[in-house]
Amino acid sequence: MNEMKGMKIEVFPDGRIKVERTVTINDEEYKIIGLGNTIGEANDNINDTIERLKNEYKKEGN
């Protein structure tokens, strides 16, 4: 099961955006940070990380 618990958004002086989300994947909690020029880009980076974590979990046979 995947669950999103919270999201923090921070804008750096140079305009880059940091998005931090806490998600639970298969009963393990992860704090994931994405950086980008837009919130959407930062979220895309987080979503890519979530997919990699899910795939790693599958590879381990769980």
C-alpha cells in the first residue's frame, strides 16, 4: 500500500524548488526529496523515486 502523509515545499533564492514528501511503501516510511525548476518537475522526480523503491521491493521477492 502506498500512502502520502505530507508535503513541504521550499523555494531557493535561485528559483529552484524543493518538494519533500513522506510516503509509506509496503509498511516502510520514506522521506523523499525532489528538486526542480517547477513544483511539477520536483514531484515528477519524487514519483520516479517511488517507482524505483517499489521495483526494488518486488526484486527482493516481497
